[in-house]
Amino acid sequence: MDGAGVHREAADDRPRGRAGAVGHALRTDWGLALWILANLGIAALALFKPLLPATRGYIAASLEWWAGEPLYDSATPLLHLPASAILFSPFAWLPPVAADQVWRLLSAAVLTLAVYRAARLLRPDDGGRVAQHVLALAIPAATLDLLLGHWELITLGVLLHAAVDVAMRHDGRGGLMLALATALNPAALVPAVLLGVACPRVLPWLLVGLAAVLLGPFLHADPAYVARQYAELLAALPQAAGGFDLAAALDALGWTYASMAGVRVAAALAALAAAALAYRRLDRPSAAFVALMAGTLWVLLFDPRTTGGTYVALAVLAGLAAFVEYARRPRSALPVLLGALALALGIHLLGDWINRPTQGWLRQALALGFGGYVAAVIASARPLADPPPEPVHVHTWWPNRVTAVLCALVVPAYGLYRMATAASLRTRLSSFDTTDFLILVVSLNVLAFALVTAAGPVLAWMRGRRT
């Protein structure tokens, strides 16, 4: 064949015009296209379907917070930390319809980026294609959260980002992201703690982040109001027992409340043991994702606040596991079973003829089956990231250790100063202004942290890079 013929044949393989380019993109990225179309379709459906989105409750909680009104005294209280009301404040200032759509877009975008990062970590040879296929598998399970705008979708995205950061030894960012996930949804505390057990270097950062999540709301103009909200949240927690989980299902068999609580505690101890074994037997990326899987399973099976939309987390994790196993054994039945599990978690789309409340055990059974897969990964000590990423050089953390010590010394130093300048014990107590004290402590901590992390070498150290 002459040169002209070769050139003509190569030209025929190229997409012709914009229509050809779009067709080529749909053929190569069909999973991502399906995910985007599903999001757009649900966004359009939300404008006309007579359902009250969950974002209206988030808007009300944010407005009540800034107005100093009770958050948890309603018949159906929003059982989230006060930090979630603060985080949702920018959306509360938008019109309700706009807030609903922007929140839905943000949640989907955070989850999409997280799935791509996780896929590239676990399958560095084909991460982009794996990510779009995982998103396509998760569409049935994600429809409910996308339609109603629940916190679970964006929480899953933040947890996945945190797991990737922890796997790549970005301990500071990973720990703070885990704390952010807890601020978005308290149920994320279980996976966060298990990730801390599986990767102990994350624990100091997680504790710092959780302290900020719990103490930050006290910067409110009325700290006593914040204390009352925490007390009302603890009092409202028993109202969360209306969900469906395995422990609650035992109630139908005549089990007592103490027995059900014992089941939940035993499951929590088993999850902690799984995370500890993952730390001992697996490489760091595998341990991080196994801990995330174990924490997700505990929330799905033993948290009484679990709803149908929560299962999107298991669908995404099962999809990632399916393609990890497919890379090892393409002809095995395990990848097919994991992919089918991810699809089956969207069983609510099939209608009441199969998704009746009396058949709520179906998804719990699927979750138990995935728990068997997690146990097999730990028992066989095989890595999920194949091949595992090369270890990243981590610098010593003495600059941030010094900063943490200086920040911690601010509290006793300020207390000693107030005691030294007061004439009597009564004067010392009366001159103690809680609001001024909190503002000073938080400001100095933030300033010290900013001064240290603004330096290039320290910032590179936090990201696990060489300097």
C-alpha cells in the first residue's frame, strides 16, 4: 500500500466533526456519560416531583442556628452535629430551589472526583476506565440520595478522598478530611476511627480535627446556647431508633434492648479487630480501604439511622473491589458477583413488588456477603492496590510538633496570666470571660498553624512530598 493509502486509512479512523467526536467520547467514556445523564435527569425530576428534599431541613437548621433557636426540639429533629448547620450556611442563603440544585451538583462532583482518585490508586494501570464503570454501577443505589439531597453522598466522597490521602501517607490532610466527614454526618465517625486504627499516624490529626468540629460552634455569640444544643442532641438520639438494622430486626424475635445494644457493641469490637488486623497484615493502601469497608458495613448493619440511600457507599466500594479482583483473575466469578452486588443495592428502583418493608433484609444480606469478602482479604493478606504504589518519603514532623505544643501552651499560659493579674479568687472567677477566652485561644491556634503550614517545606511535608 502506498503512502497516500496509509494516510487515507488513518484519516478514516479519526472522528469526523463534532458529531463524530461526541460519538467517540460516548463509546470510550460511556460510564461517565451515564453518570452525568443520571445526575441531569434527577436534577430535572427534582423540579417537578412532589417530594420534599432533605435540603429544606438543612436550610431550616442553618437559619435556626444563626437565630439562636433550638435545633433538636422538633418531632423529627435533624440528628447532626451543630457543625453541619454551620457548613450548610452558604446554601441556606440561596433560594430553596437553587440551594437544592447546587447542593446536588456539589455532592455529585465531590463523589465523582473521589471515585477517580480511588480508582487510580487501586488500579494505576487503568484508573480512568475503572472509575467511570464504578460510577455507572453505583447509579441505581445513588438515585435516592441524588433526588432527596441527603448528606450521605457528599460524606462518601469526603471519606473516599480521606482514604486515598491516608493511603498515600498524606496523614495531615487525611485526618482533617475524616473530621470534616464527621462534621457532615456523625455516622462517618465509625469509618474515621477505624481508619485511625488501621493507619495510626492519622490519629493525632483526626483528634485535632474532631476537637475543631466539636469546639468550633462555641464561637457562637451565645456559648450557653451551643451547650444547650449539645444537650438536646444527646436527649434526641433515642428517637433515631426508628430505622432498620440487624440489631433492630432482632426486636421482632423478642430480643430485649440490652441484647440489641450488646449486638451493636460486639459488632463494633469486631470492626475494631478487623482494622487492627488490617494494620498488621496489609500494606497501607489496602489497610485504609479495608478499614473504610469495615466502617461502612458497621454503619449499614448496626446503625439505627440507616436508610435506603446509605447503601450507595457499599455500591461504590463493591464496584472498586470488583475491578481490583478482575485485574487479578479476569475469569473468576468473584468480580461478577461484586459488580452484581453493587447493582442490586439499587433494588428500590424495582418498585414495591420486590422492595417492600418486609423484605428489607435483602440489602442487609448483601452487606453481610460483602463482609465475607472483607474478611477474606484480611485473612489472605493480599493487597487491594495491585501493584501497590511505591512508598512515599515522609519527613519528620518536628515543625508541626512544635506548633502543636505552642498552641497547647496557650490555654494554661492565658489562665496563669489571668490568675496573676487578679487580686482575689472571686475577682479571678468574675473576670473570666468565656467568649473572649475562646476567641483568643482559637485565633492564636489558627495563626500559629497558618504561620507554620504557609512555609513551602512544611506544606510539602504535609503532602508527603520530597523537599
